[in-house]
Amino acid sequence: MVITAKIDVKDHDLLDALRGLFKNILAKEDVNAILAPCRLPTKKMVMPTLLTDPVSLNSVDPLSPAFPMNNAKIVSRLTRKPSGGTIAAVMRPCEIRAFVELVKLKQARTDKLIRIGIDCLGAMGNRDYLNWAGENGDGAANTFAAQVLSGKTPDMGSVEPAQACQSCELPVAEGADISIGFFGVDTRQQILVQALTDKGGHLLESLDLSAAEEPASRRKEIERLISERTTFRDNMFAETAGKTDSVEKLSAYLAGCVNCYNCRVACPVCYCRECVFVTDVFDHEPNQYLRWARKKGAVKMPTDTLLYHITRLAHMSTACVGCGQCTNACPNDIAIMPLFRMIAYNTQRAFNYEAGKNPEEMPPLSEFKEDEFAEIVGIHN
């Protein structure tokens, strides 16, 4: 059963209202820390920060369009083993979906965790955010949120939101214990807070907030966003397919790869302790490169870049949540996300699976189903 409450917003300061909510949550005896995006004192970037001091919550900023990493990696690290307390983690919808996949893969636990999901207003690439935000801080965050929630195109100058955000058809944190709602709500006056699980309901009831009802405008606005972003996604898939529909085109698409493996490190669901691409398997002898060069006349350096990405596509396509951190981490601005998202979408659809949606559903290939791909395996009832 969903429990719905509201938080009053004073002086149109949405960020201040959120900070007040987080302070009330941290004040609860059964909550030992809050993990939330915070503006760093020495940098303009917003980064995940583990907070135990209520005063530190004055730097919390989940509204700025900054998304330097997928928080699911941090939450996994904090919950994989007992931490000695309960943590409330503020997470974007794609972070929650990635975390659900990590739980299924036995890389995280939920018993001492409260997931606080927020409606995602979108984000920029790291460099774009730093150029856009300048020194504005709270003012930039509130202005951006107000523009997005009014239905206007945010004033971002020549910068555009990340493709991952423009193509994300899941802007609401459905897998959270507590969901903070902005879309379709008059956020100049209030914020919607909903408990989606028993754990979330227990916490929400203890906060003694005013009861509320979800406005009809909320579902209408969410449906509008989903339609708009689905159109962008489908156009992105069509464009990407045209650029990668042969080995030659795919090689050209990924030609700028330097084997830094940043995309692998940034990916929230790429969890192997040791990647085969950093083992001796791909530590070729110098004479091997010369043999390849003599055979082909020329060989691109570094080698194995195409094989690396194809291997990751095969490995990650069932668990990819489309957060876009692979593109965000690439030093050469290769559009990795559209390629991975396109392959993942088709792979997951083939298995009738959606990464991060249902915590009880086993990942593809982890269990045998007699009625799956009968035309391939040759088993017919």
C-alpha cells in the first residue's frame, strides 16, 4: 500500500525543503547515516557523500544536473557486508535499478538500507556541468529544477542534457522505499513524498508529515515525459544502428578507444573482481604486434579495442540500465551509451526482462526455462 505525504516548500526554495527532509530522517534513531549527492567545498562538482553530521546536510544537492558516477557502486560497497548501522541512500531511478541488479548478482544487500528515490530531472556530462554551473551553487540548482518542472527547456546555453537522460523512459524511482516526487506537483508550494514499501512506510510515519493525495496531474506529466523520451530513444537507436550495422562501421564508431577501460570502471553493473582484459591473456608479446602488422600491412594501436567492447556488450547487455556513465567516463567522447543501450534494449526484450525492475525476477541466463527460445534449443512441448 502506498502512503502519500507532502513537504511544504518555503520561498520557492526546493533545495532547502529537501535538506530539511533529510535532516529529519537523519535525526531518527534507526538511521545512522545518509548517502546523498553533495557539493564539494573545494570543487564545483557534486559527488556522493556519506553524512552523519546534520550540519553537513546543508551541502546536499540532488537537484543539480550533475551525475559524475552511478551511486549504485557506492551503495553496493556500503552494504555488501554489515556496516554496523542503517544507511538512507538518496538515489536516481537508474541508480536504484542498477542497485537491484547488483543485489541479484549477490554484490549488495538491502537489510540495512533505506532507498530514497527522487524524480530525475536529468543531468549533463561532467565537463558540461562544470562549465554551466560556474560558482552559482544553490541558485543554479533551484533555477534548473524550476525550469524543468515548469515544462520549459532549461537555460543551459549551448549545453544539452546527456543523451542517456533524454532517452530515459523511466524518470520515476519505482523501486525505492521512499519516493520523492516533483513531476506534476506544484513544487513552488510542496513536494510529494510516498512510501512504497513497509520499510519506507515505517520511516514516513515516524516523520509526522502532513497527509496528501497524489495529484492527477502527476500521472499525466509522467506519461508525457515517457512519450517524449521514448521518441528520442527510438530515434537514437535508429541513428546508432545505421552507424554500427557492419564490422567496418562498428570499428570506425569505436576507433577513438584507447583501452583506458574507464567505461568498465564507471559501469555500475560491471562487477567482476578481475577483468580478462587486464590479465596476461591480452598482454601480448612485442613480436606478436609485428606479426600482425606484417600480415595486414598496418595494425591500429592499441589493439583489442573492438573485441573489448563486443565482450562487454555480451557480458553487460542483460543488466545495463542505460545510465550513460560509460559515455560520461570516456576521455575521447565516444558515444558508448547509445550502442550499449540499443543492444541491451533488444537483448532484454528478447528475454522479456527489464533490468532493475523486479527484484524477485532472476537475471537472464541464470536459470533454465523450457519455454524460452524453443526455436533455437529445439525443445517443444
